[in-house]
Amino acid sequence: MAGSMPLKYMSKLAGSRVLILGGTSGIGFAVAEAALEHGATVIISSSRENKLQNALSRLREAYPDPTYHARINGYTCDLGTPENLDENIAKLLAQVTKNSPSERADDQRDDPALLDHIIYTAGDAIKVTPVPDLTVDTIQRMGTVRFMGPLLLSKLAPRYMKKSSTSSITLTSGSQSLKPMPNWTAVVAYSTGTEGMMRGLAVDLAPIRVNCVAPGAVHTELFNDISADRLDSVLESMASATLVGKVGKPEDVAEAYLYAMKDGFYCFSGGLEVYTLLILCNLWRLEAKGISVFKSLVHS
């Protein structure tokens, strides 16, 4: 009897199409896994073909059922070259939806090829630069993938998405926007800018919902650049700054992106603003002030 009951919560993403830029590693890959488990068709993207194929293989191995394989796909998209950024994103969206970016009639908004959700977790390696050493070139390079990428994506995306409050775009910033670390000024500026971008896009792209997740310290492949003899001490230091005494895992933070997709009322400019600033295991002691997961604001 119970097995035949419809799962109205677990099935919210069933049949939806989700594009994840940055979905080949870290938080993005965990979101891809989670969306697959919730019945979505998942398309991941990476700038490198070998990284993309490796991630697709990992997903197919993790979910060997052929019904899952039919819901897994991926394409390359170079987000690191400013001169071609617009063109590269438009090409990706056309590939994903199997449609050209021509005008769409109103009756096309239910086209099954259109996207329901877009997740942007893409990032590149950060070279922390003290303020006295910053140059125009350094500042611009830091923002190509992390700021210009999501902004241009959001400009183009609505033409390839179902125009409904059930559709969403979720961006990624970081908890450093509230708790800067020394020499991270340029990165903090872009993180804070991404959150401001989210606010504007939530108004401009309605009814498509736009949100932003700002994780703190999460143990991803980015930590692979830290030498083995230093890694434990770095993780311990970060863990000591959280209320739960540990560093987050990608599968922890993936839940926030799932929520942003599943809750059709979840938007910064909605009736109840639930703006995800600090996620799960990454609440800093000095900022938490008794708030356990979300900083929530009631829209007046």
C-alpha cells in the first residue's frame, strides 16, 4: 500500500531538465548526483573534454541502471576566455536544448527540450593576491568565470528555459563575502557582487526564480593543491571555526541547491525571503548568533 503512494516531495524534480555548469567536480558533481536521484535529466558542463568524460563515466558507474544512463549527458563550454564567453554559452544552451536561439512563440514554453533549472558552480583556481599587488588584468581575470560567466549565462538562459516559477537559476558565491580573509579582497568583491547580481536577476527574470548559495569551507578537489603534510592542519583550522566542528562535504551543500530547485516559492524577491548566506556545516561562530541554517528576512 505504502509503496504505491505517490511521493509528492521526492518527485518534485522528476522529469525536469537540469544544466549544471561546473558539474564535473566538487559541489556541482554532488548536485548532479542528487538531481539524478530525484528523477531529473542532468546535463553537466566543463571547459575540458577529458574532465567532462571522466565525470560522465563516474556518474554512469555510480548509477549503473540504464534508466539513469538515459538521463545523463554533458557538453564542453569554455568559460575562461572573455572574448568568446557570450558565444560559448549560447552554443552550450543551443546544444543542451537542441534548439537554435531564434525567437520562440508562447506555445513553445512547454517544449520538453527546454531547461527547468540551471546551476552555476563553475570556478577556476584562485591565486590570492594582496591589494598592493592587484592590477587591472589580475582583477579582470579573477572575475571572468566567477562573475561575467553567470551574468552572461543569465542574459541568455531565459530563451532556453520554461518561463515559470517552477524554473530556477541558482548561482554560487561564498561565505567570504561576509567574513573576508586577509588578501582576499578581489575575491570577496566578486562574491558580494554575485549576491547583488542575484537580487537584480530575481526581479528582471521573473517568473524564473534566481537564488544564490554561499558555501563556507567545503572539502572538494580544490584542496588537492594543498600538500599532504599541511592538509590535516588546514582542515582542522577551518573546522574549528564552524559551529559543528567540521568542514562541509559537497553532498551536504548539494541539499541547498536541491531546495532552491524544488521550492517554487523560494526566491530572494518572493513573499518570504530565504536567502542562503551560510550553508549547513559552514556557519562561522561570530556570525551565527543563534541562527542555525539560514538567514531569513521577511519581505514587507
